[in-house]
Amino acid sequence: MERMKWVKRAKELRIEHRKEFYECVKDLMENPIVRQMERYPHHGSTNCYQHCLHVAYYNYHICQRLGLNAKAAARAGMIHDLFLYDWHTYAARTGDYFHGLTHPKKVVKIAKQHFELSPLEEDIILKHMWPLTLVPPKYPESYVICLTDKYCGACEVFGHHADKIFSQISEESAIK
């Protein structure tokens, strides 16, 4: 009987945690500019919006566990790839073959036009491709996104958990 109470409480905490995450990013999730990311494929069958949602969710969880700024990590994660083009065809169209190196600065520029970014959020976005971008992160939250972005990208490319993760996050976010 005691185990059942513990399992029920653990489930309640997970739902509460997802609600807290959603509260941090709901304005971004519902923003028309951010929703445009749904138009662009990203990794595997995942679109850019889904990828950013995955990264934001893991950033939030990890940073919260580490006692870091989970809200800033989630918000920056939600817009870290807000470049609004298909990067798969971008090089052929523009001649810029360094998307992995150049897009963080483009994202910050776009994000600043639509949102107010804290210095922490800006660093998280600018450094999310480190070590490809040579300047290392300034904050621990920026290191976290380096790892979560690569983890989520790998899961999405190889199809592991991507659909399950997205459906779980979406389902719980709908609870509001």
C-alpha cells in the first residue's frame, strides 16, 4: 500500500513538473514566429519546433536538478534554432556551408527582434553549438544545452523516443 502512494505521488510530481515547464515557455510555444519552425524539417522526421521543444524540456529538467536557472534554460532552448529556413537546402541556395557555425548568431538577431533576451539566454543560444563555435560557454546553463541539443538531435536522427517524448510533452502541456 505504501508503494502505491509513492508511485502515485511520483506521477503527480512529474505532471506538476511538466506544468511548471509549460508555464515557462507557453508564450513562446504559442508565438506565431516560433510556430513557423513547424514548417522546417530538422533531424529525421522531427521538425525544428519539435526539436526545440525537446531541447527546452530537457534543459529545464537538468538545470532544475542542478539548481541552475531552469526557466532561462527552457526559454533559450525553445528558440535556440529559430533560424526559419530549411538548413538541409540552405547551403545550396546561399553558398553558406557553415550553417552549424553561423546560425546561433542569426538566431540571436531574430530572437531579439521578437523577444527580450537576458544575457544568460543570449549566451545559451549563442553557445549551443560549442565546441563547433570556438568560444566556450560563459554559464553552466550554456553547457547543459550543448549536451541536450546533441542528445535530442541524436535521438531524433535515429528515431529513439522522439515521437514518445513529443507526445508526452504535448499531452501534459495541454493540461495547462
